[in-house]
Amino acid sequence: MSEFNLVRYPVLPLRDIVLFPGMIAPLVVSRKNSVRALEHAMAERCLIFLVTQREAGVDDPQFGDLHTCGVLASVIQLLRLPDGTIKALVEGKRRAVVATYLEGEDFLWADVEDRPDTESDRPDLPAFSRELRRIFDQYAKVSRKKIPGEIIKAVGVMENPARLADLICAHIQLRVEEKQALLEIISLPERLQRMLELLYREIELDELEKSIEVKVRKRMADNQRNYYLGEKVKEIQQEMGQGTDDFSELQEALDKKDLPEAVREKAVREMNKLRAMPPMSAETTVVRNYLDVILDLPWQEKSEVKIDIEEAERILDQDHYGLKKTKERILEYLAVQAQVDKIRGPIICLVGPPGVGKTSICKSIARAMNRKFVRLSLGGVRDEAEIRGHRRTYIGAMPGKIIHAMQRAEVINPVFCLDEVDKMSIDFRGDPSSALLEVLDPEQNSAFNDHYLDLDYDLSEVFFIATANNLHGIPLPLQDRMEIIRLSGYTEEEKLRIAQDHLAPKQLERNGFAADDIVFAEEGVLEIIRRYTREAGVRDLERTIASICRKVARDRLKKKEPAEKYQLSSEAVADYLGVPRHRYGLAEKRDEIGLVTGLAWTEVGGELLQIETALMPGTGKLTITGKLGEVMQESAQAALAYVRSRAMRLGLDTGFYQKVDIHVHVPEGAIPKDGPSAGITIATSLVSALLKMPVDRQLAMTGEITLRGRVLPIGGLTEKLLAARRGNITRVILPKENERDLEDVPEKVRSSLDITLAEHVDEVLSRALLLREGEELFRDIPLESIYHDVTLSTHNIPVQQIEIGH
């Protein structure tokens, strides 16, 4: 190479692009050296040498990283972008070969020599050009890369062979190495021949790929893209020798699974269907998931049930204190099952307030029977499909909760706890409680049919136990299939034993204490029960004990005396828990006029209910406040009607109601209250206010009233008597017809209360009102006079206006 032909130009290295003469291309440049080279070329209005890097990943290319053949180009336009990069528009002018690369202060330089095309005057060049135009036109038709129409037109009218070859090189789909090799060919005939070879190759490859596609599409039964891709994968696997059977593992699991004959036939049919499906089909996933459900479900597997009545009784007594009736019923069930292979009887339903141990006793039953335990919470379930499953025709179909629970159990005879069965809802999606009818019916659940499974599944080996807080939320048809066992709240003595024997040791272990680090003295635990918790169960009691453990742990770390023993006395309880939350003792400190203590049942146990009456001068208006339900409002009206009918016997003016306004109030107005057992309590409060006689503060009562004064029976007796005992009430009035229910009340509760059974409100008033010496409550008046007086006075009775306060 002669030195006098060399010219020095700034160098711009290119990544993944080869520029040809006559080609205009936009470039985005971010490297500082390249930016300075472009700016220099633009400022000096000189050409710039564009050369492709050997490796595109090199950020700071040196001399050895660049090819030796490139293009001299002019910079048409520069545009600086906000991020500091430059967008340049350049046009390739002519080929050039590097003689020497030089290191400049700001960018690279190169001494290059122009390389014009050689042998450009050969007579066969027009023939090469015609063939090149024809082959390019064919390539543009079969190529998957869209060639712009203006390029096709430009190629068709291009006469210069060198320009023609460079134009086609710039627009065909070749690798960077192949384009660089074309750029380095200086001989024009050789370059045209190489161009023809590359175009022939590309056309042949495109036609081969299309022929493969046509062959694959002929196999497609449904002409879908997923099948096409699946067939391609199969062809590739067969060509590579990797054509393995994807279903061998599934088939092996199906062969090993012990299935009933009908289930096996169904599974085999689904397996054959799965083999015939394309792997990428959406239906394939549905069938595969269905087979997985069948294989995961227990069909014949059982737990080995060992029933030892004495051992079972020991386990139940060890895990739970009290609950005598519940334990007796469970032991009866176990005794019968020990004598027969399969027992079909009603499902047990444990009904009681929160925290009395309904769910935990189910776990104890499973342990006593050596069975697995599964629990299904039905609270908030409102879709029938959650019980019976979705049909497989729906997108995202899955089995119901019953089948899911059996998958977790892995055996067909677990103890199955249906928790919160009274919390299910009903909406437009169906009634899930109705779907439970088949599950809980011993005559039907041997062939339970889940919509997703679409096979009969045997649930007759399952020991179902349901739990609920009250029976109001359970539909009657569902109640008919269950044996109701009521769990009332715990007495004070039972809570004390439970706290010392169960709750305190558990919380000591959970909070990192040794068994004797904190001694829960009896007076301390009683202080917690009486003044810091008020509940039927022991859940809040356990939380309070845990809170004390945390506070003791904090004190130990502060004092840095971990070996110190703590004695939890009543004074220590006050120090740790602060001001008592509840008052222990009598409901009232003195006998009051118009204030009566009633007994109420709630979902969390029994409660004391204070009812008070106030009289004001007025026109006979009755106002009832305290957020009472319709039933209690009607009880108040019935009580007032009774008092008016007995006005003469009580020594009241028959027109008393026309001269006073009566206000009956039940405190804690933010809490809704309803129920039919407050009738005699309201009547006693009215009579006490009208006669200005105080009511015995040590007395509580419950019972509904009729217009003739009869006292009707009530429910929730045990819970109400427990509430009376918690409130330190000593005397209780109950309806006479509830005498039979007293047998279910714990003996300690009955013996601690003076219980009076009343059939008429007159008996209630005689017992409740405190009379002064020589004072009589009822006057001896002939019955005919009472009825005659009431008949005469009815013409003057105004329509009574009832106002309900909020």
C-alpha cells in the first residue's frame, strides 16, 4: 500500500451493523469517543470512517477489536437527545481499507486508502445484474422479512452493478459476519457471484421451512396453533432421539393405586383421552388435573381403628375438664362401634358459646379413636359449589371442600369436624346447607356425588361432628340429620381447674417459662375470672393468662434475674392487668324501685339484663328504649296490658295510665337485644314503679308473660343460671315448666341458688317486691267487680301511642 494514497479520518466503531456505500442509516451513539468523532466530522465537514467491531460486547474497542475494511461516510445530521446520546444520520460513500489505527486525544483516527471496485469493465456484468435483479425479486416474494416496495422498485431500475450489489446487501437478512465478508470483496464480479449464492441459499431455506410447515399442518386435526407447535416439538424430539413417553409416570401411579372398579374404568378412559390429545391443548390440563384428583383421593385406605373405652375416657378427661354429657355420648358411640363393623347413626352436633372447647374436643375424639383429624370451616360459605364442587365444563373448575378435605385426610375414615355450621349463608348461587344434607345423611353419604368428580364417593366411614354457636342459623332439615348436644358455659370452679391444669401450663411453655416459674395461685386465678373476664368459655381467660406471662417475661429481662419465681396473687394480678374490667358482686348495691335484674341468653353465654322503669306526668304514652327487637317490644306491651288488667287488685286507679307517661329502658342501648324471656322482668319493673315498692336486688328472673299473667318456659337455662352465679345472685325465679331442664344444670350451680318456680306473675311479684311490715300486695276484690270495672272503662280508653327510642 503506497503512502501517498493514505488519508487520515476520524473513526466511528459500529456494533452489529455493517454500512455499505450508498446506504443512508440512522445511528444512536452514546460512547463519548464516538460522539466526539461525529461532532468533529460535522464541524470540519469531513468524512468519517465507519468500521464494524469484531465483538459487539466490547465497550471500549482497541485497534485489534476492529475490522480493517469499512466505509467512508458523510454526516448528514446530528441530533442531541435529552439523555446525552446523539442520533446521527450518515450516508456511506465508498469502501476503504485501514493502513494504520492511531490513538487520538478524544477519539480514534485511521489512515485509510480508498478501494474502488476492480474488474468493473467486464462484459458479463450486465448478465450478472439481470440475474441478481430476478433472484432478488423472487427473494422479496418468499422472504418472511418484509422488503419495502420502494427498495424493490429501486433494485428493478438500478443499472450500476456495484450500486445494485450494495443496495441488495443492505436489505437482505444475513448475519453480520456475512455482510462484513461481502463488504471486503473488492472484485465486483466476485461480489455479484457471492450475492447470487447467498440469495439462492436464503430462497431455498425459506421454501424448505414452508414445506415443513405444510407437512405439519396436514397432521393438524383442528388446525390450531397449539397443535402445530406441539407437532413441531414432537418432530424435533424424534430427530434428536428424545421421544420419551411423558405419561409413563402417571400411568405407573394409576396402576399402583387401589381403586374401585367403576373408578378405575373412568380413570382409564380419561387416561386414553389424555394420550390422544395434543400436549399444548387447554383440555389436556383439565384432564390431567382430573386424574390427579382421582389419584390423590383415598378410595380404600383406612386408619386402623383401635377402640379402648377406658383409654378413650382417660384421653377425654385428660384433654377436657367437665363436659360430662358430651363425653358420655361419645363413649356410647365408641362402645357401639367396637361391637359392629360400621355404625350408621345421627351426626353429632356440638352447640355452645365460643370458647367452651367444641373444636378441641373433636381432636380429642380423633385421638381416642386413633383416627386422622380434618377440619372444615363453613363460616361464610355461601356457594353450593364450595360443597359439591364445580362441573368440569366451567373454567377453573375444582372439587368441593368435602373432597379437598378427604384428600388431606388420605384415609376414608377420618374424624371430620364441620366447624361453624351455623355461619353458612344463602345467596343467588345456591344454598350450601342443602348441599350438606347428602353429606350428613347416613343413608345417602355412601354415594356422595361431587360435581367435579362425577363419581360416587363413599363417606359412610367418616365420623362427622358439626359445631355451632346456636341452632337459629341451622336449617331444620339439617338439624333433623344431627343429634344436638349442648355445651353450656363453665362454672367458676371449672374455669379455675381448666386454668390451672390446662391453660397456665400451655402458656408457660409457649412463652418460654419452666413449669414452676410462675405459680398461679387460686386467689389470683379467681381474681382474673371474676374481674377481668366475663364469658361462657375460657378463650378470653387464656388470652389474659398469656398477657400476664408476657409481662412477667418483660420484668425478668429488666431485673436480669431469670431464676426468680413469681407468685401470682390477687394483688399481683391487679399490678399486671390494671383496673378491673368488670364488677364482681351483686348486680345492684341496694334495693331500687323500678329496677329489676333479668337473665338473658346471648351467643357468648348468659348475661344479666337490667330493666328499669320511670314514671312522669303525662297522657299514657309508653316509650321503650335500649335498641330492643320486636319480640321484646311486644313483651313490654303485654306486660303493661297485664298490669292494667290487675290494676284494682294491685290497688291502682283503673285510669292510672291516662295520667302518666311510662318509660321502660334497658341499659347499654348500643347493643341489640331481643328474645321472649323478659316479659315477667318488665312486668315486675312496671308494678314496682307504679306501687313505689323496691325490688330485691339479690333476685334475678326470666320468663315470658301472657295477657292473663301466665309464665311461659324459656331456653338457655344453664347459661342464664351460670350468669346469675357469676353476678353473685342468690335467688332466681324460673317458669314452672322449666323444672325438667334443671337436671341438665350442674349440681354445684343448682345448690348455690335459691330457685323459685312460678306459674303466674302474681307469684313472681309476691317473691320479688319488698313489702313494708303489715303491707299487702294484692287486695281481695271479687272477680266480677274487676271484669265489670274493665268493661265500663273500655269506652274511655284512648288509643295508646308507642314510641321506640334509639
